Amino acid sequence: GNHIDFPNYGADELVEIAAVMSRDLEYHLSPDALPVFKQYIQMRMNLPYFSNARTVRNAMDRARMNAAIRLYDTYAIQGVNGGNISPEELMSINGQDFQVLVDDIVYADASKRIFA
């Protein structure tokens, strides 16, 4: 069959792709988010099933979910600010949201390090 080989992007290019995806999704990445994302992507590039922008998309989806969980816990469960949250905060991803992804790699059982 036909096979087209595309070169992998570098970590900095993938960080920029994440920033563009974030803007396209109308999310704001806090200043602490990109260094943690870069750490994640550098680690992830060395694992099986790395797929450049698809991996970035998956990471962004997971970070958005992590942000939702973090905000739910902070505002709904803990009742911070009387449970009131700003629209800006609803559309923000911070370093904690990507740190979950880093931790998944760091603390994973090496025999189970399979990422889609």
C-alpha cells in the first residue's frame, strides 16, 4: 500500500499547535500552562503511539476535562466564592490541568504505558 511519511514536529511546534487549538476552542491558557504542557509533550514524544497534532488534540481534550473537574471541585463542592465562577475562569486551562497528564506518565506502571 501507499505510505506517506511525515516528519514529527518538535516540542516547541507542538506547544504552538496547542496554543492555536486553545484559541480556536475559545480557551485561555494561563501562563503556567504552557511550560507544563511542554514537559508533558516532551515525555509523551518518547512513548508508543505518539501522533503529533493528534496527541496534542487528545491532551487538550484531557486538559479541558481536568479543568472542568478542578472548577467543579473548587466552586461546587468547596463552595469557593459562594459557588460563583466567572466566564473567564470557565474558559481557562492552567498548569494543574496539564500536570495531571504529566503525573499519569510519571506514575504509570511501565508495563502499562500505552497512550492513544
